[in-house]
Amino acid sequence: MKQIALITILAAAAFALPLVIGENPYITGILISVLMMAALSSAWNILGGYAGQYSFGHAAYFGAGAYTTLILLTIYPTLNPLICVALGIIAASIIALITGSIVFRLRGHYFGLASIAVAEIVRLSVLNFDFTGGAQGILLSDVSLWGLDLNSKNPFYYGMLLVLVVTLGITAYLRTSKTGYYLQAIREDQDAASSLGINLSYYKNKSLLISAALTSVLGSLYGLYIRFIDTSAVLDLRLSIEIILTAIIGGVGTLWGPVVGALLLVPLAEMLRSNLLGDTLVKAGLVSETSALGIFLKENLAHAHVLVYGIITVLCILYLPKGILGLFRRTK
Amino acid sequence: MIQDLLRISHVSKHFGGNVAVLDISFSVDEKQIVGLIGPNGAGKTTLFNCITGFFPATSGEVIFDTKKINDLRPDEICRLGMARTWQRVKPLGSLSVLENVMVGAFSVTNKARQAEENAMEQLKRVGLTDYASKSAGSLPIGLKKKLELARVLATEPKLLLLDEICGGLNHTETDTILDIIRTIRQRGTTIVFIEHDMKAVTSICDRIVVLNSGEMLAEGNPEEITNNPDVIAAYLGGGHHA
Amino acid sequence: MSFLQPLLSGILTGGVYALAGIGMSLVFGVMNISNFAHGDLMMLGMYLAYFAFTLLHIDPYLSLVLIIPTAFLFGYVLEKLLINRVINHPHQNQILLTIGLGLIMSNTALLAFTSDPKILTTSYSSSAFNLAGGISISVPLLLSFLITCVIITILYVFLSKSTTGMALRATSQNREAAQLMGINVAKMSAIAFGIGTALAATAGALIAPTYYIHPLAGHSFLLKAFTICVLGGLGSVVGAGVGGVIIGVVESMSSTYLSSDWKDVVVFMIFLAVLLFRPQGLFGNKGGQS
Ligand SMILES: Nc1ncnc2c1ncn2[C@@H]1O[C@H](COP(=O)(O)OP(=O)(O)OP(=O)(O)O)[C@@H](O)[C@H]1O
Ligand SMILES: [Mg+2]
């Protein structure tokens, strides 16, 4: 209950935020990315954090939503985008059910490995088929819904916020329900869980389906927002890893961990991409602009955000495996 | 009273070429306490695993409440009313003691509040009320054994399989657990009890089944078993520790 | 086209895959860790061979004499410094750590060597033996296959005859029991990771003359190596050897009869089929319970 109240308050604040910052497409864009990554990571967290089943292939579900939506809208431009979102959920659910039925009988490393294999099959198939736009990707010229101005960013800000709130709401509800307890029992010890009457594959599949469906909605929203997708943007292994990393940094298996992770990582990535970090170092006088290091930083830092992710991953696993929120969690 | 609540006939279990359990048959009537004893490696735990669906038996039949359960999954068997504890305790480490027991209780209710009430009741029964909000992983072994018991009781089993629930406990702890077991039986639960401590076994069991190297060595009431020369030989010969 | 041609090239390439697969399987067996940096270690091997050739003018196959000890040392130190700290962690943390290390390697390579693919062209790069029936065997492929056979033989003798080899196998079979027998399992882990790294780098160096050398090349090799390990049974060295050849042939056949665009899809489908029908792999003993 306390958590639901907190979600409501924060959602209200986030709702009002665009009114405060006014018309600033750059800031709004970053906020949309934060909300999207927070929601993606929260959706992953239901499966990975609560049920303990680490999926390394969540990009497949994101891509399923994005591609289903954009392919349908290119063929039937007048279709209501929400129908496309629903069909995206179905596509993602089919992929999830296939993955789940193959690997949830097995334990240990197999789910992680198989989730990557499935995601790669999806990625390569999309790349090789013609109707998916292949390597060129898909460009959507125009889209409309209820007369909203979909050229502005605000509708997408609220769309992402809505999905995030729903995801957090589902997570908060799960935590206090039978399903949530069962998922955590599966995470802690599968034999014990099974001996206490828990149908392992049913509950694993259930959490995978919830997680995949939410992820695909975010993929659809992203596709409608950017209106251009290709496999490297929506189906890449790197996206799957970014989703996990966000949860790890904030705190896996906690309600707010993914949100905290997104609040840290997305702006950091943005600072690297826009070379803000390099500029700051130079401006602060720490590095001279004309020195070899300064030139190197200026030229390369923008491409280095994945390298930085790698370093953060390693440091986080070694020194902060329970994430930032893990630090504050009282030991019972 | 139901005769043969559990009937095991000609159950064998092979691991590759290794025979862990060979042609075991016995049955358990309702409200009985049956002891299952034997030296280390005799196959007691393996037999439990066959009965509860963790390792399907290589051959033979397991019949529970007139239903053949060989091919059922452990969770299905649990929901039919047969539950087991683990010799190597398996607490859900990062959950609290109360939450551990609630997980058990959810097999009979879907409501969190009801599960919590049932769980608190079981905690009271085994004397863990004060530890309800502690994390299960942090308990000492004696309390973890009690938690195993509370958790499995919360599934409201008709038949309870206890695998060395007193193992590694001191005398007073063992006595408390034996007392709990007696009250459980009075309420109508049937129990199969694996234990090395002969005093504990003879004091509460109605019948005893003895395994040795996977085979059934003897079966009878406590007096018959303690006087059985084969059993005495097996225990003196085998590397038994109490 | 003759059916024998793709079969033969498949077997030759498969030998090199086997090398990579064996390295991964050894690490998995001894340490029970899925090494997601394995593909990137292969990529480093490719660059080592490339720079040995362009800067030091050493033939890529000859350069193995330098690459193998360097890579072993690198792997050994990596294990001592980082990997062993997560050896008792949940396996997802181990996976994430190796993913992180892989990202660091590939993206450092990206910064240092740029994303332009490099090509290692030797005097014999495009030469081939022509056999009867219009079948030809590429010289670099044949050479790398022969070297692979030699290395696998040495490894086999090492694992079955030497004290260290036997200790490695004992650790792989049962870590706790090995420790009780007085084997230094921590050292075995470091050695296993060193050998795994050396094998990955060797495989990378061996294919360098026939592939584009690129910082992100490790990615597709990683998944191939996993498929090989699962096919052979996670932890089974012999299985990985056979699995490598099978995957090489499958790839070559699907390129010939389907299209090279779909060959990886076929490989991953096999991966899922193995998980579905024979999760312990063709030769595995750890089953689906590790
Ligand atoms: N999963 C398994 N794989 C292979 N062999 C096994 C397995 N589980 C048990 N065994 C073997 O089966 C035999 C019986 O073991 P089990 O654990 O059932 O004995 P136990 O009577 O419970 O002994 P203890 O009193 O020590 O608990 C042993 O030889 C053991 O090594
Ligand atoms: Mg036992």
C-alpha cells in the first residue's frame, strides 16, 4: 500500500514535469529515454529480479512490438496504432511461449543461453526477410491517433510514463500476492519451491509473458516515437544488456531499482554521446584541450559509452552486486 | 482409518549403473508414524525423492490415497497432500521466516492475508514466532530445521515425510521437535520419519522399516527391530553415526 | 556442385570451431562458469595474428608460438584478478561479469583499431589444392585444420597423462571432492581459464587469414562456441570437439544449399533443438541440473 502511494505521488510529479520545464524537445527527449529504460528494466525485473530467470534476450520482445507496429502501419496507414500495439503483444507472447516451453524445463545456465539464441534468431530473421525492411529498416512517414500531435514529444512522454506506472503497479501488486511470493521462492530454491506445491514452469512462463508483453508495448511506443527502426536499434544484444545493467545498478529484485538505474545510466550515456563529459573535463581545467589526452577524449568519448557500460558492469558485479538500493536495504 | 494411505511396491532406483534403491515394498496406514532407518548411503533420501516425484523411480509403483503418483511432478504430489522436508535444509534465504512459511500456506489459499494468518499459526506451533521477520538465510541450523517443519506443515499435508528433521540438533531441540511431531499426529497427520537417532525413532514410531545398501533389511514394531540380529549386524558393520 | 566440397570445407572450418568450443567447455567444466567473453578473446587472437604479421612480419601460423603463451598468461591473470572473485556467486553474476569484460575488450579494440575491418593477406591466402572431381581445398583452411589437430592432440595428452591435466579433469568432475583430495582448485581454475583463453586466441589467429578482422567479430563466434558446447554437452571436452566439426559442416551445408544469410539461424535452431530433445548434449553427463 505504501508503495502504491509512493508510485502515485511520483507519477503525479512526473505528470506535471513537462508543464514546469516547458517546451524543450532536448530535455523531453532525454526524459522519454529515462522513462523508457526505467520501464524496460522494470519489466525485465519481474522475470529476472523476482523469478530469478535472467533473460539476456529481451530485445526480441522490444523488437517484436516495434516491428509489428511499424510493419502494420506501413501496409495499413489508417489502422489505429493501438491495435498494432495489441498485435505486437501477441507477437512477443508467441516468442516468449516458444522460448519458455523449450527452456523452462531446464535449470542453471540454459535459460540465459537460450534467451540469447532466440533473440539472435529473431534479429537475423528480421535482417534477412524482405517484408521487415531487412538491413535498411523501416521508416514510417506519418501516424495519427485521436487527433494528438504525434510530431511533438509530449504524447510519448505521457505514453512511456503510463507504461512505467503500470509496470511498477503490477510489480508492487505482485510482491504482495501469491504469484509474487511464488516467483521469489523459485528464485531462491527451485527444489524447495517445487516441494511446496509450486508449478515451476507455469509460474516462470507467467512471469515471462507479463514481462514480454510490457516490453513489447514499449517497443511499439518507441517505434511510433522515432518512426524509424532497424535491427541495430531495436533487436541488438546490446539493448538486452543495457536493460539488465540498468536493473543491476539500481538493485535487482527491488521495486525501485530499475528506476534508480535508469535515472543514473541514461543521462550518463547522453553526456558521453553529446561529449558533455569531455567538454566538462576541459572546461574544468582538468585536461588541456590541445593535449594528446584532450584531443583523444574529444574524438573518442562519444563512441565510448558502451566501453563505459562494460566498466560499470564489471565494477558493479564486483563491488555492488545488490545495486544501489541494496546498500540501503535493511538486513532483516 | 484408511489402510495403505501410502503404498510402495517394488520400487527401484538406478543412477547409471549404481543401484541406490532396490525392490522396496511397504505401506503406511493413516495416522501411523513409520520410521525409515538405515546406515549412511542406505537409500533413504533417494526413496523419498522417488516417492515425492523428484527422481522418478526406475521401476515399481508408488500409490498415494489409491492414486498412482509415479508420473506426477513434485508440486502436484504436494497439492495432493503429501509433503516432504529436506535433509539438507533449503530455506528461501533472502525471504523472511514468515514469508517462507507463507509460501507453503499458499498451496491451500490464494489470499495473502489468509496465508499470513496460517503461517503465523505454524510459526507459533514450532516456536519461531519471535523470528518471523528475520531473514531465513541467517537462522542457525536448529531454527532452520524448525522452519522446514513449519513451512511444510503450512501446506496442510495428509502425509508428511520428514528427512532427518532432528539431524544436527541437541537433545532439548530434538525433544521439542518430537513433541511437535506427536501433536501433529494427534491431529490426524500420517508421518514417515527418517532418523539416525534410535532413541528418537523407537520412542515415537509405530513401525520401523530398515534399509541397507538400497535393500529392505527388516520391517516391524520398534521392539522387533531393536532385537533383530540382522539390523544389529548392519548397524555395527555399517559406518553408523548417531 | 558436389556435395563433398561443402562437407570438406565444413570439416576444415569445424576443426577451428572445435578449438574455440573446447576452450569454452574446459572453462565451464572446471569452473562452472559460462564465459561470455570467449568470443572477444578470439577477436583479440585475430588482432594479435594481424599485428604480428603486419608489424613483425611473422607468418600468422608461426605467430602462434607467441600468441599461445601470451594469451595463456592473459587468461591466467584475468582469472586471478577478476573471475575468481565471482566463482561462488550466482551464475548470472558470472555471466554479467564476463559480458562486461567482453564489452571492455571489444570497445577498447574499437577505439584502438577503429571499426574498419582488417584483412590479413598472406602469399598463400587464396591458393588451393585441386583434387579429383573438381574439389578444391583452400591452403589456409587446410593448414589451420592441421595445426588444430596437433593442438588438440597435445591437449588430449596433457589432460590424460600429466598430473596437472588429471587434476583439471578431477576438478571438472567434482570440485568439492577434488578439493578434499588435496587438489588446489583455485589454481586449477586459473590454469583452465588460461588454457581456455589460449585456445580462443589460437582459434582466432587460425581463422584470421580467412575472415574479416573486426572489433565486434567475437559476437557471432561466442554464440557458435556456446552451441558447440551445448551440442557436445556442457563441460565435455570430447563433445566440444565433435560438436565443433558438426557445426562447421552444418554451417557450410546451409550456406551452400540455403543461403549464407541463414547459416547462423540454422546453427541457433540446432542449439534450441538440442536443448529441447537432448539437453545433456551428445556426450554430456551434467544433465539439465548444473
Ligand atoms: N543424484 C544422485 N546421483 C547419483 N547417485 C546418487 C544420487 N543421489 C544419491 N545417490 C546415491 O544413492 C545412494 C543412496 O544415497 P541416499 O542419499 O539416498 O542415502 P541415505 O540413506 O539418505 O544416506 P544418509 O543417511 O547419509 O542421508 C548413495 O550411494 C548415493 O551416492
Ligand atoms: Mg539421506
